[in-house]
Amino acid sequence: MDKPNFFTDVQAKINQALENSPAKDIEKNVKAMMSQGFAKLDLVTREEFDIQAQVLAKTRAKLEALEARIAELEAK
């Protein structure tokens, strides 16, 4: 038996044993509990965070431009 097939067979047997073991149920339960816990926290995705950071940067730039314009108008 060549080594790649041996390792593939061993991996398949381990996966099959895990699928039929209580460990799989424990994993599912832990994932479900963690999902519930995270859902209760007001978390945002990385994508949402990045979008809000871009909006904030644009708003800050506009504010700085307006402040400069006001200072220029007041100086006149």
C-alpha cells in the first residue's frame, strides 16, 4: 500500500469514527451555544466595521474642510 492511500484511508476512518461518536454532538452543541452567546452581544462583522470606518474617515475629512472654510470666511 502506498503512503498517500494509507494516510487517506486512516483519515477517512478517523472521520467516520468521529461522525459516529458523541464528540460530534458535543461539537455541535458547543457551536450552538457559542453562536447564541455571540448573538446576544452586539457584535458587527469585519465588513460592517470597515464600511463604518470609511464613512467616519470621509465625514472627518468633510468636517476638517468645513472648519477650514469657516476659518477662512471669518478671517475676511
